[in-house]
Amino acid sequence: MKMCIACGMPMTKIADYPSYDISRNYCKYCAKSDGTMKTFNEKLADLTLRYTQYHSMNYAVAKQTATVILKKLPAWKHKW
């Protein structure tokens, strides 16, 4: 089983990959419409919004939480 390098999501089925392309090492949620991987800032914004909406966090806490999680992932190691 592969894990998304940009968000950590387990990719267990072909539908988890962008355009069903299992050669990608990131998931469909981390892909732009053209199939390329989102930037760090795009992913940070997505994850922050998700935490505010689905976990009832305020924006500052959500952004801090998203940053801590993203820092641990292979796609963003160069950022730190």
C-alpha cells in the first residue's frame, strides 16, 4: 500500500490516484486538475480549510495543526 507523500493518505484503490495513474506517489486530493501535485501553500490552505470545516477548529489552530502534519511528510521536507 502506498501513502501519499503530500498528505499521508493511504492509497488503497486505483480511485485514490490522480487520473487513476498508480505511478503517481500522491493522491487525487493533492493533485491539481492537470494532474500535477499541488504546491505546499495550496495543500496547506486545503488542509487548514478541512480542519476548520470538519473538526470545528478556529483558523489559527487549524493552520498550525496542518503545518505540523505537513512538515512530517516527504513532499515537504525541503521546506524545513
